[in-house]
Amino acid sequence: MKVSRDNRQTRSLLAELKTRAEPETEDMFIEGYFAVFNQATELWPGAFEELATGAFDQTLSNDIRALINHETTLVLGRNRSGTLELKADSRGLWGKVKINSKDSDAVNLYERVKRGDVDQCSFGFNILQEDTEFREDGTVKWTIQKVDLHEVSVCTFPAYEETGVQARKAEVEQHQKRQLEQCKHKLKERLKKWH
């Protein structure tokens, strides 16, 4: 199923971000998984979303930035400049950001991650392809098959973006309305047969 989603989305993850320093070069890195595959997130009771394995396969050559808290003015790294490395494996989207030692914001974030004060991340993207499963028990599950990735962020308080949740809720309401209309139509047809 092809989905037209012009709205940029963000998704969050309690990560296992780690810091690493290379004493011989004095290079510092923040690394870890920015997204995990096949792990359902409950958006609200009965509504789930997950990323399919391979969702990033066609997007990693994009011009992607690593940001602090999704702030476009706080760039930690960029894949085109070689300061951000991203790769998808069987677990998810793994990334490594090379910290600029002359950037106080980046060094401060590195130290916060090192102490464990900051350990969450998000990624910003557009949905290119997804599957929607409206289940008989009334629950719904979206499986995002393909994304257009713009950025990854190391976050203090990552949040599931409200606009994304509202779009999902509107989709469920439309589905329920269609189901109700179908039931009404079927009931009218039955009543016609009896009269």
C-alpha cells in the first residue's frame, strides 16, 4: 500500500547510546541504535506501530544530519561530511556521530550521554510506504515499510510527535466510519428483502 504523507514524522526510542573515545586520536563518538525494527510501539490503547526490517534500505544515501533535540541549528554530524555514519542491520538503524571537540554544545552532550543523563534518541522522516491492519478485535497496527530519512537526534525528552498520533487517530476514525456505513447499507438491504 502506497501512502502519501507530506508531514514530517518523528519517532522516539529509549536508546542504548554509548560514548567512545579513541585516546590515540582524541576522537570522541556517540553511537547506538536510533531505531529498532519489528518492535511494536503502542500509540494509544489498541493502536500499534512498528518499523519493518529494511525500512531504511533506500534512504541512507540521503543528506542526513545528526541533531540535538531535533534542533536544526544544533548539528552534531552529517553523513555527507563523514561525521555521521548510519547503517541498517537486522536489529535496526545504528549510527555513530563523530563529536567536534571545538563545539561546546557537542562536547557537553557527549559528557551528558557518557554520564547517562541523556540516553534517548529520535529520528525524523517521511513515510513512503506502510501497511495498515485493522484487526477483528478492534485494534489496529501500522507497519512502516519504507521511509525517507532526514535526521537522527540525541534527545533529552523525546516525544512521540502529537501530529503523527493525530493523523493515525483520524485514519482509524475514517475506517470506523466506513465500517458503520457498510453495516447500515447491509442492514437496509436486509430490510428491503423482508418487505
